[in-house]
Amino acid sequence: MSVIEAFILGLIQGLTEFLPVSSSGHLELGSYFLGVQSEDNLLFSILVHGATALSTIVIFRKDILNIIQGLFKFQWNEETRFAAMIVLSMIPVGLVGVFLEDQVEALFGGKILLVGSMLIVTSALLAFTYFNKKHEGEVTFKSAIIIGLAQAIAILPGISRSGSTISTALLLGINKEKAARFSFLMVLPPIIGAMLLKTKDLMEAPDLVTNLPILSLVVGFFAAFISGLLACQWMISIVKKGKLIYFAVYCGIVGLLAVIGGSLL
């Protein structure tokens, strides 16, 4: 992987992790057309995912600090309740990761037709939110588990995690700002958990790491981190303004092109 390829893939990871267009789907498409299989290099994957996790922590540092401080009061308060809903939302994706890991991994690896089809599904989900104008509700334990189910489905390449979770929250009538906040914070534990598991795999089988130049790793990390910062802030603004319909159109077009391309190749 060259420095330019690492920059492009890092940029794709950072932008699409937060924008509702599917980071996994775009990484699959980017890797395919660049002729690079980035998922074969665990170290690169760990670094770019760590970069986007770090950008989330930077953006929501005050919220995270408040939650931690609330937890250490050892009483049932707003912060403890929010943390409990985050944990509840993690259960579906955790079960999928534990029991269906091999099946999920089999879905990756240049399956352009699948990615295109799932991008069209993402497009439809985002479009539905355009017709739901009532967003005054709070995140509840019931809605947390439903949003968690949406996150579990988003493991499929082409289904946007942020798109599916935010859209689900909006369709449930949750306040736009609170929907975005919950969506971005709920992904931190799964991302960190996945990074730890990949790090464990890396330590057990260091031969899985290809000989990537240090500069490529550094460039990929900072490309993902900086683009992640910008995309996260942009996405919060987009949700508040109710502009998800534009991404519905984008995902529909890219998905259709991928389906056509996948059928012809």
C-alpha cells in the first residue's frame, strides 16, 4: 500500500464512519478499485479505526467526561441512565460479533453486488426520515435496544451504521440532536472492543501484517482522524437541519452504479 493509497483509504474511513454512507461499503469499493485489500493488514485497520474513535472522543469529550463523573457518584442519575442505555444498545452487535463472526467476515472481500444492494437499502432508510417530521422524544431503554438492533444490521457492508442508527432514532420520534449524540457515543465501545480483538489477533499472528511503510501508516491514521473530526461535526449539523435526504440520493446513485458494475464484472 503506497502513501497515496493509505491517504485515500484513511480519508474514506474518516469521512464515511460518520456520514450516513457506509464506511465498510466505501472501503470495500475503494479497496477494490485501488486494487488494495486493506482488511488483510490488521495494523492498518486498527490504526484507522482507532483514529475515528479518537475523533469521536475529541468531539464529545465533555459528554464523555460528564458520564464518567456521573458514574463515579454511584447513584442512579441522568449519566448512569445514559450509560445503561449505551450498554443495552451494545448487546445486539455484541451477539452478532460473538456468534456470527465468520459469517460476517465472509461477506467482505470485493462483493461489489452486495455492497451496492445494501447501499440502496441505506438510501431507502434515510429517505423514510424525510417524511417523519415529529422529533421531540427522548432516548429510552426501549428505543436504545431498537437502535442497537439497527447497529447490528449495519455490520453488513453497505449498510451505514450512522445512517441506520440515526434514521431509526428519528423514525422513533427522538429529538434530532439527541439522536445524533446517542448514535455517535453508542459506537465507541464496539469500535474499541473490535480494536482490542484485532490487536489480540495481531499479537497471536504477527505474520498477518504486511510490510507497510511507516509513512503509509502515519498518513492513513491522520487522514482518518482529521477527516473524522470534520465529518462528525458536519453530520451533527446535517441531522439538526434535517438534510439526510441528500445522502439518500447519494447512496441510491452509488448503490445503483455498484450493482450495475458488479453485475457486469
